Amino acid sequence: MRAIDWPAPRGSIVLLVLALATGAVAAGGAIRFHDEAVRGYERQKARFASTRARYRAIDDQRRLIETWLPPFRALQAAGVIGEERRLAWIETLRASAARVGLPSLRYRIERRAAYEAGFVFDGVWRPFATVVRLEAGLLHEGDLVRLIRELTARDTGLHRIERCDVRRAGPGFVMRPGAVNLSAECDLRWITFARPEERT
């Protein structure tokens, strides 16, 4: 048996070892690159999902605004939402009394206060109420009914009559224009919605 001539295959063995080492390094790099690429993909996927969710939320908000903005603006124009319209209320009272032909009408407007509606409001807009105390001289009880109808027809806001007390003004009944046979005391409550910090 001949002895192996090691110098001849030594170069090939060295090249093989170098090739295997290079392959192992390349394989390790490829695995790390693959893992990093997968992590990058997952990050981009999560970012895309988050962006898509934000756009969906924006679309939902846009649809809500398009649906509810016109009614909201209508309520603002009617004086239900936002600032009190005390001057408009006074003009409505005076015009209604003049149309009915009341012999006399006096009123006093109280301060705006929080209104207990009986249920909880979640939004930033809260209900507030302003009591208007009326003292009216009436020719007969039909004048009060007509006054209430006129107020309801003329006022575009939100109000309710809390109470009305009617008493005789004198011992007899005088049937002539301008005579005061009955006196009425009524509390009207104008209801508005405002942010708590804007309720003054």
C-alpha cells in the first residue's frame, strides 16, 4: 500500500473547509436577514393595520358629521344649543301679548341654571334652564290659552310651561277691551344646551 501524498489534497481540503465556513457564514447571514425581513414585514403590517384603522375612524367621523351637522346647526339657529336668546324671548313675549291683545304683561327672567332632565348626558353639551316669570292681566281665561298658543307658534326654541295660577282681579266681570278681569302668574322654562363653561 502506497503512502498518501498529503501535500496534493491539502490544498483541496483547505479550500473545502474555507468553502464550508463561507457557506455557514452565508447561511447564518441569510437566516438573520430572513428573520429581520420577517420582523420588518410584521412591523409594516402592524403599521398598515393601524393606519387603515385610523382612516376608517376618520371616515366614520366624517359620516357622523355629515349626518348630524345639519340638525345641530338647525338647533343652534333655533336657539336650543349655545347662547341664550333672552332678547328674542322678550320680543316673542311682547309680540304674542300684542297679538292676543292682553291688557297687561310683566315678566322677570331668572338666571340660567343646570336643568335636571332625569337622565344622564354623556356629551359636552348639558341642559340648562332659564325660568321666565310672567304676570298677565286677562280679559277672560281664553286670553291665557291664546297667549300660550302664540308663544308656541312664535318660539322656535325649546320651552315648557311649569305652572300657571289664575285668580279673579276684582269682584265683578267687566266686558270691555283692556279690562283686567283675571290675573295669571305663570312660570315658563326655556331649555338650552351649552357646555358647562359657557353657561353664563
